Amino acid sequence: MGQTLRANLRWGLLWAAWIVAGFSLIPLAIYAVRGDEPFRQRGVTLGTVLLSYVAAGAMGGVTIGLLRPLSASRIGGAIVGNLVAFMVFVVGGIWYYGFPQHWEAGDWVVVAGLSVIFGTYLGITAWEKPGTSHKE
């Protein structure tokens, strides 16, 4: 594996780890305040929600790392942003709707719509160009 690819993967996974840690505070706070009832109502457990965050973070981090060179252009950033946003919103959908095998068509429309809106916006405006604002 080339050094640039390794650095990009490390960069993507590090960002993902911070994001997962931050977002994990939400279900942990809900569990601390309300117990497991909100999770049971949606057919999930605190553990499965946290595990899905870690899994999506790992997939998102690897995706961002592998596709980081593509994000040097606006359209490339939008593509990468949409892919990662979809992963994030599927995980959010698991919390809100339960596991995807139980989702209705409208649930998928919400997830896809939010992914396109936020993924495109963040991909175009927030992706770093490789090598411009951090040390490799």
C-alpha cells in the first residue's frame, strides 16, 4: 500500500473516530436519562446503535480515505459527500425507524433526500483538497 493511500486512510479513519465518539454521546445521554425504552420502541438496543455507529464510521472513514483524491474537485467532493452522507443517514435511520429490513419506501426517500442535500453541500464546501491544509 502506498504511503499516500495509507496516510489518506489514516486521515479518514481519524476523522470518523472523532465523529463516532461525538455522535455516540447522543444515544448514551438518551439511555442515561430514559433507559432502554426509547431503543426497545424502535426494535434496537443501545449496543446495536453504538455498533452501527462504529461500523458506519469505519466504512465512512475508509470511503473518505480511499476517495480523498477525488474530493479535490467540487463534483468529486459532492460524490464523496453523498456516499458518506448516505452511510450516516442509514445509521440515523436505524435509530429512528429500526433496522432497514423494516423500512417503508418513504423512510428510504427521507434517508436518500437528506443524503443528497447534506452530502452535496458538505462535499462541495467542506472537503479538503489533499495536501493543502494538513501535513501528510
